[in-house]
Amino acid sequence: MKPHRFSILAKIFLFVKRYYLFLISGFLILSFVFAFGMIVGGKLLQRPALIIEKDLLINLEEQPIAVEREKNNSQESGYVASSRGKYYYPIDCSLAKNLSEKNKIYFQSKEEAEERGYIYNSRCD
């Protein structure tokens, strides 16, 4: 014979009535621990502020001219980089061949690439 629904609710009610102080105090303690963890964890995991130096900003008005000039120099240049990356490569490096054509930037020399802020990728040696 199945227990009646009201008898199940009555058992739950008696359990809550008997242990309500324990249940309420447990809920308050868990709430406090959660809130404290959020406050402390939020401060511990906070990232440092991002600092952008004025010299590194690219003038957007000059960029189309530079891209056009780089495409014209693509046949005679010796180094290539991605406009989205931070490394430059020799033009014949296998890593350079994986770069997207629309993002490629060409350089005549290592000095020119390093002046623009790119780092030489030593895996192409």
C-alpha cells in the first residue's frame, strides 16, 4: 500500500519543526561563507590595470597607406609578420606561410620589423 501524500508532507513538516534552528543556522552560515569567499576571491583574482603607452598606438589615418606600401614591397622584402601577432619571420619560413594574406605585413630588414614592435621568431632558424 502506497503512503498517502499527506503523510509524506506530515513527515517533512515534523522534520523541519524538529530541526528548524539547525536548518536556519546552517543556511545562514553557508550564506556568510559564500559571501566572504566572493569578496576575498574577487580581490585575489583581480588583474592588474592595463597600461597603453602612447608611442605604441597606431594612427588609424596612416594605416591604409602603410598597408598599401607593404603590399607593393611584398615581392622584394625579406621578412613578414601578421598584423594580429607579435612575431616576424623570414619570408621563406614555414610559419610565415601559415599567415593569412590579408593580415601580412612585409619588412625590408630585421631593424624595420623591430622598430614596429615585432619580435623575431627563432623557430625559423
